[in-house]
Amino acid sequence: MRARQVFGAREVTVVTQVFHLPRAVTLCRTAGMEAFGVGDDSTKQWATATYAAAAREFFAAAKALADVTLGTQPIFPGPRETSLLEAQSGH
């Protein structure tokens, strides 16, 4: 929501760990952006930390579902930022 509301993003590429991708891309699309995902599968290198984060993902996905269902808006989105639009226009 913040990427769209504050920065004016309409198309985004989400780069994160593989297990975050479904939630992250779905939230971006729900916020009205065209979203693509690129996942880093570092589970083999950082197995313990990855499994702990993946367990947290279960609760994060539940919260995301609640936020989408209830239409929750960001509490502190921040002021409008024009740097993305300026970069796209070449200024």
C-alpha cells in the first residue's frame, strides 16, 4: 500500500526469500499494483534461520489475510514522495 500511495508505484518487482513471495506478491496485487516476484532460495545455506522465519510466515500470512479482508490502511504511510516518478521521467 505504501509503495502505491506514497511513491506512486504501479508496477513492482518483489525480491525476497522464496517463502515470502506468495504473500508479498499477493499484497502488492491487492493494493492495485502489477507485481512480479523473484525469490532467493537460501534455505540450504541458512537453514536454521530460514525455518524460523518460515514459521513466522504462517502468522504473517494470517495477518495479511485479515488486513485485506478488513481493508486495513497503513497507520503512518508518510508524505507523498516523488523520487520514483522523477526517476521514471528522467528528471
